[in-house]
Amino acid sequence: MKLTRWNIYKDMLYRLWKCDPHVIKMMLLEIVISVIEGFIAVLLPAAIIQFITTTQDWTTLVLQILGLFAVYGLFSMWHVYLATRNSMQYVIPRQKLFILPVAKKVQELTYSYYETKPAQEKLENGIRALKMNMEGAEGVYHNTVIVFSAIFSLILYAVFISRIGLPILLALLCISFLHYEIYEKCYALYLKKDEEKAENYSKSRYFNSLSQKSAKGKDIRLYQMQDLLKANMQDNNDILVQKTIAASKYKGWIAQTDVILGFIRDGITYGYLIYLMMHGMIEMSSFVLYIGIVISYGQRFTALTAEIAKLHSNLDLTKRTYEFEMDKNVINQDGKKASAPFDIIFENVSFQYPESEKYVLKNFNLHFTAGEKLALVGVNGAGKTTIVKLLSGLYTPTSGRILVNGIDLKEINKEDYFGKLGIVFQEIDLFSMTIGENISCMHEEDYDENRVQEALRISKLDTIVNQLPKGIHSYINTDLSPDGINFSGGQQQRLLLAKAYYKNPSLLILDEPTAALDALAEKDMYEEYKEITKDKSALFISHRLASTRFCDNIVFLENGEIIEQGTHEQLMKLNGKYAEMFDVQAKYYKEEEQDETQAILSTNA
């Protein structure tokens, strides 16, 4: 579908009809009632004058006037009810038709694309149309009612105005067309200027969020950064004010246009009507009626021009949502399925990050056999984590290929493949959900509580968790629950171990999962990982070597290339870079163990 305003508008109405046709019907009813209510308001003064001049009986006069007000009041209340009801109803299609599909689309994007700045900008633009009531997608439905109410009212008023002379109608139409053109141009300039504030709004949100993050609060206080933050916020606010003033001048032009053209329009019509009445061509009641029609015509046309501009703006906003929904950088869900265990081959794989000319890997070759325990080791920046993301299918090689049981990873169904992997990254990023949900990655009603308890036992967290008032139903962090639990770094690492155990993957990948632990705790943790990977393929990534001794094969990386490869014993005999790193770390382990032993003896003494 070509994303023109008209195509988007048609599709939005079609989506709404498929989602809930009753909402469309209520919108149509609101349009009809709005037109009738407006016309009754115009007729009311003229009808009262007509009754006064023609009715002799006061009782009849009062009843006629009260009847008119009763009818007008009934339609007014009906209009208010429909407008309020429909405004609330628009929230539902915004959620069902746009917010949920966008959230689903985010999960379908390839991770390598999702990480890029263009993808983040497209996502930010896509959700901008969904953030607020009466704007973006929801605003389109709201604008529709007002636009069509104004159009039908103007047609009705034009029919009445034509009865007093086509020249006056043509004059009003010319003024209206000029009004619309000026409004459109000024509003477009206003929106262009207003969009320049997006970067400053983003900065404002960032600065405001700093005060809400306890981790940042420590640095702000200890390093006395209050003045720095205040200065940055003030600079940003000053720029924001300047841009707001620059954009607002176009709204001022719109207001001035309304006044000037309204004065011309009213002057012409009032003068013409006075001329007709002075020459006995219309009665007083007709004079009042046509004055009311002209006033309402002006009000409705002003509302129409403003609402069409808003409709265009909201359609342009929603276009970005459509662009995001139509993004084709999605995970392959239709490919072949690879059955475990996995035999994996990196075949001349090269990789460079988007917008970077430097290769992280260049013609990289590696064979990872089924059931093997493989360790990738090396200093930071050697390319270990990149290999993990390539192996897991989060990244796609720039050149070369990765074969899984002889099938190119690009051709494999990623959803099925992901389901057979268990990956523990070095970044600890637990969700603000319950402990059970974090471990199982399932809703509380769906996961196996016994298996969660077993996972906690394996990770040596069962005693701590079961002592909590809500046990595995306790929330992690306080984002969603005031009594949430803040685990230590080491405990969070163990939760990741429990998570990996619960999933029971065919291939377990551990990307520096013990970075937050001291050397001795790291050694113990790797012993536990060794236990749960007893009958599985496992890939251990580290720049520290606690994981390597029980691995079948060790690959030492440097600058994306394999420098040394073999078992622990073979590499120690080689006496190369691996042996050098191992000896340095072994000395550190011994010193730390001696310090810990000395501390225990001192305590007992």
C-alpha cells in the first residue's frame, strides 16, 4: 500500500469497522446530531421573534418558546453524550489496532537492526502517534466527526444563503477558500518549526529521568553534580522556549487571518442583509435568521479549516506508525527447522557493525561439534560477544556463513531456533516482574512452580527466596511493586543460572555470566554451570579463565582471530598467551583465597 494520506485514512476507517463497527455507527450518529443541534441554535432567535410578532396569546407564546428550548436542550445533551462516549471509545481501537501491533512488531525485528539508530528513530516516530489522546491515530477518528459535521452544516447553510442571492454565496465561498489556503500554509510552517523541538523534548525527558533513578542519584550527590545538571537543563529549556516562540508566531498569523477575513465576510453579508431589510425584501425574523446562519457559517468554516489541518497532521503522524509496521527487517519465522543437537560451523565469517568500517571478525572459521564444551577466551574487545550474537542468530554475518547441522543459519526459522538456545549475557537485565516469571519467562498461571523451585535449588537461591513473604511471587525491583526485592549482583547472576536451568536448552551459551562476581565466587558458579550442562552442548565466553579447565576445546581470541586452540593441558604446554593469562589469573585466585582464609581465621580468633 502506498502511504498517502488518503490511503492511510481509508485503511484506518476499514480497521475500525473490522474491529468494532458499532463505533463507526456512533460516529455517524454524532455527526447527524451535531448538524441538527447547530441548525436549531441558528433557528432559535428567529423563531422566537416570529412567535412574538405573530402570537397574541401569552400562554401559547410561552409554551412555544419553552418547547423550542426543550428540543434544543435535548439535542445538546444528546450531542454532549455522544461526543463524550465516542472520545472514550476511540481509546480501544488505538490499543487494539495500533499499540499492540507496534509492540508485536518490535519483537519481530531482527536484533541487529533493532540496535541501530535508524531503527530506534523509526520506532520513536512510530509510537509518537500513539502516545496521547486526541492526537495521532486516535485524533484521526476525533477529527473525522468534526470535519464531516462542519461539511454537512456548511452545505445546509449554503442552501439557505443561496436563497438571498448567489453573489453573496460566491463571495463567502471565495473568502472561505482564501481562508483555508492561508491556514494550511501557516499551519504547515508551524508544524515544521514545532518538530524542531523533538530533540529538546528528548533531552528534557532524559534529564527528568535522572532524578528518578536511584543508581544515578548516588553519583549526582557524591560528585555534587546538581549544578551541572541544572545548567544543562536550563540551557535546554532556553532553547526550547526560543523554538516555541518561533513556532507560535505562525499561530499568531492564523489568528490574525481569522479576524481580518471574518471582518470582511461579516461586513459584506451584514451590509447586504441590512440593504434587503431596508427595502422591505425580508422581515426582521428572516434578518435575524440569516445573520445567525452567516455567523454559524463562519464558525463552522473556521472549525473545518482548523480540523482539516489537524487531520492532516494526525495522518502524517500515523503514517510513521504505518512505516514502522511495514518495516521488512524482521526475524525469519518461515525457514527450516534445525533439530538438536547442533553441529555448528563458522565458514569464512566476517562481520562489521552498521555504520562502521572496521571488521570485528575477518574470515573467521570455527567448528563447534554437537555435545562439545567450548570456551572462547581472550581480553576485552577480542570479538567474543560478537561471535555469540552471530551464533545465536541475533546478528547476520557481513560475509561468509554459519551452518547449523549443514543449514545456513539465515534460512533457519529463528523462533524455533531461539527456543532451543539458553543464553546468559554479561549484562544483568532482570525484568520488573515476579521471581517466578523472570526464571520461567512465562505468566504466573502458565509456569511450573515445582521446576522454578528446582531451578532455585540448583542456583542456591531457594533458601533466600522461600524466606520472602511472597516467595517466588515476589517482584524483582520496585518499579511495579513497592515491596519488590533488590537482589545483589551475585544473587542476580544466580537468578540467570536458574533461568537457564528452567529452560533446559539444547545449547547453553554463557557470555561472561560471572562478571559481577569475585574470582572465587566465579569459580564456584562455573562449577554449577558445568553441572547443568553435563549432557548438553555449551559455549563459555570469558576473559577470565575459571571456565576453561572442564571444557573440551579452548579457543583463544585476539582482534577477532584465533591465536591458539586446544585443551587446557595442550595450551599450557604451548606456553603462549593463554598460559600467560592463566598464570596471572591463577596467582590472583591464590592471593584472594589466602586473604579470605586469613579473614576467617581472624574472625574466629
